[in-house]
Amino acid sequence: MSVHQVNDQNFETEVLKASEPVIVDFWAEWCGPCKALSPLIDDLASNNSNVKVVKVNIDDAPEAPTKYGVRGIPTVMVFKDGAVVDTRVGGMSKEQLNQWVESVV
């Protein structure tokens, strides 16, 4: 699967109403740690068919990060059945990201 870009207009449809667990990466163009995490998120999407992976650019879509209390980026959240089940803030290694997702999903 590939990573979907999500905005405030389609957040509910793409994330909250998804039938599978959704990994949401809140990021911004100017964020160095976000750029470092981005290829790991892409790799996660490519290697996990049981989850949906989306990215939300906080500058283009300010409502969703505000609603879910995003204070620092990168913030990665796991949603199941329309609710946040776990959150990680800051950079992670590939191993940390994969272990976390496996433990939550």
C-alpha cells in the first residue's frame, strides 16, 4: 500500500471511518525530524497490508492536529474504529516504529 495525503476535508472519511487501523503521520515541510521519519513511514506503508498509512501536513490541514492535541511534530497516531489508541511524538528508528506499530495494531 502507499501513503495517502490527507487534509481537513477528507480526514473523517480516510481516517475516522476507515475499516482498518490507520497510522497518521502529522508533519510539516520545515520539520527536519519529520523529513527523517518520512521514508520510514513510506516503508511501513509498503510492508504492512493490514494497516492504512496517511500523512497530514499540519500547515495545510490545521483542524485535525488541533482537534487531536498535536503539540510537537512529528507526531504519529494510531486510530482504530475512529478513535486514537496510541501516540508517539518525535523521531523513531525503523525498528522502533515497526515494533510500536506491531504492538498497537
